[in-house]
Amino acid sequence: MRQQRKPPKERTQSACLQAHQIPDQDAAQSSTVEDSGAGPLAAADLESDLAEMEGGYTSCSPTAGTGALGASGKPAVEVQHLRDVIATQRNEIDRLKYECEVLQEQLLQTKTEMHLSHRENRRLTARLEEKENRTFCIEHFKHSDEDVRAYTGLPTYRHFQALMTYLNPGKNGINVSRSAGIKASGGRRRKLTAENELFLVLQKALDVGQYNWCPHQELQLPFKP
């Protein structure tokens, strides 16, 4: 009957050196075991013992490596370096995610402001168009010769432009004398252009001409019906 084998003891450097001599002493150990009454060992048990001893020798051999090995078989220093690189990349990813969230919020805010600006622009444009439609000026009648004749007494809008060129009011009416002998006061800026001022003057002259009274007879004649 076989005796129960004891677990192998932890091998030291001397034990590792002795392990190299075991293949030469296989016959002696076999005879010793048989003589002690323990019974012959199976071949599998001997191979197992040999593998354990070779493994112990490899682990304690000075040529096994210069440092501790990681789980993947790489030195611990290299493993730690890779961990540091991964940690740095994760921090960079977190930073970029945060910047992306901030930029998305800014984009949403900009879109909202743009939408409000467009709506305000449309409102002001509509208000300006409404104000221009309410303004009584020559530009509203330049495409209708009948309206130009009714308000100014001139046949067409081209005749009105020819009269403006002849009078030569200058840019922004700079050549027009507002009041002779009286210094112009620094009041509000005039809203009417030189064209519209002439348009109003022609209307008044036309009204005066219809009542057959005008201090300037040469201006009265063109406006008589």
C-alpha cells in the first residue's frame, strides 16, 4: 500500500543547485524508496516531482529575469508605465468631453440669440415698411404720371427730375438757402430730403395756382388746369 506523499518544501538556492544532480541519482533514490517499504512510485509521480523541481529551479535561478513580472509576462515597470499612460489619456478624454459640453451649451445659446435677432429684424423691417408707406413723398408716385401731374402739375416724374437738376440743390440740400438774412438755428435735423421739399413746394404752388393767386406769375402758368 502506498504511503501518502508530503507536499514539497520551499526550495532555496542550494536546493535548486541540488536539483541539477537529481537526474544522476534517479536509480539510487528509486532503490532507497523501495528498500524503505514505501512501495514503488508511479512514473507519473516521478515526472510530477521532476517538473516541480525544475519549476522551482527556474523561479530561483539568477538568470530567470532582472525584475518582477506582471500578469501579462511584462516587467512591472513597463506595466506601471502603461497604466500611467492610460490614466493620462482618460483625463484628456474627460477634459475634451467637458469642453464639448460647454461648446454645445454656447452653440445653443447662440442659436437662441440668433433666432431672437432675426425675429427683431423682421419686426423692425415691417415697421419701417409701414412707416415708409405712411410717408407722403414723391417716391410713392414716380411710377404714375397721373399722380405726379395731380400733385405737382408736372407731366411726368422725369420732368420732376429735370427740374431738380436745374435747381441743383446740392448734396443734402447744401445749396438751398433756408432763410435769407437769418442765421439758421441748431435745431433738429430736417427729416425731408431736397426732393421731397420741392415736392411739397410744388403742391402748395399748385394749390395757390388753382385759386388764381400767385405772387410769381411765371410759376403760376404751368400749374393752371
